[in-house]
Amino acid sequence: MYNKNKGFEYEKIAEKYLRYNNYKILEVNFISKFGEIDIIAEKNDRLHFIEVKGRINAKYGYPREAVTFTKQKRLRSAAKYYFMLKGKDDYLCQFDVIEIILESRELNYIQNAF
């Protein structure tokens, strides 16, 4: 339960950052049988499927390292399902990662991460 609460905290930080940078948040925690997408946002007629990862510090590695090939595959499948549901198959899209390290107050927005 602790990790889930921490995940929501990281997602709220990411949402605030995205809104500040003029992204329109379309979905938060989009869940499908293929997996979950933390944030789906739009900016400049492009959809951004965003995975949010956070850690207290980087002692055991950077949060972005937790976005494995298997996780990427699930995110792509969930995004395809989102397109099918919303009928948005003609939109440009990209997969981004926002990593947050609380101790050093770092937020890295990695666009086109995979």
C-alpha cells in the first residue's frame, strides 16, 4: 500500500509539471487489460503516453531504469487499445517517461523515451 500511495504522489507532481508546461491532461491512470498508463496528455496536436517513475533517491538506480522492455511493450499495447476506444487513430503520439527523485528534488522529463 505504501508504494501505491508513493506512486500517486509522484503522479501528482508529474501532473502539476505538465499543466505548468501547457499540456492538457486527458486521462490519469488509464487502465486496460493490457496494462496501465499513468498519464495521457496532449500538446501541439500530439498525444503523450507518460510513464511516471519515482524514488526517494538514486542509491539503487534511476527511476527510468524501471521502464523495462516488458513494461514498454505493455504500454504500447495499452496505447493501441486507447486509440481504438477513443477513435484517435490519426493522432501523432509518443511515449515519455517522467522520473522524480524526491531527495534531490529532481524531475527529468524524457520525451520519446522509447
